Amino acid sequence: MENFDEADKVLAHQLEEIQKRPYSELVSLMGVENIVTCEGTGESGVEYEAEVESVWNGAEGGDIRVNVVLFEKGFNSCVPVTSSFVMRPDNSVLSLEELPEGKVD
């Protein structure tokens, strides 16, 4: 990854878009390989690809943790930028920092 600041901006945009998806959609995609692939282009013209994975964050039917990994397409794709958030069944979104201590599995 040549430009981590740019990648962070692209990742933030991808997170906003993914967080607009309903809980039910993210749950329905659990266990599917390469669940969601999103693409974006940074200000420099570099193309990025994000892979999204949802897993239970505790008991099945409760909160889900959504992990997002952003890769620069092509040459430097082995150095990703990552982020995660938790979505609750009521579609509310929490950052991992907002969870009570010990809540992240």
C-alpha cells in the first residue's frame, strides 16, 4: 500500500456504504466465501477492493461483527488496511471501541 492516508479515506467511505445495508442482508451472507466485494478509486486514481465478512459477535441471532479488508488492486495487494464494526439486530452500528470490555469474541 503506497498511500495509507488515501486508503483510510477509501476504507471510511466503504464502511459508510456497508453500514447502510440492513442487518438481515449481512446475516444472510454469513458463511459465503468472499461475501461482498466493493471497489473504489482514491483521489490519486489508485483502485482499491474491499472484502467484507460478517460473523456472529457472540450468540447466534444477536450482534454481528463486520470485518472489512481493503486492498490496493494489483501490485501492493498483500498489505491491507482493515476495520471492523458491530451491527445489532435493530440495525444500529457500534464501533468496537463502544462495546463493553470483553464483548468482542
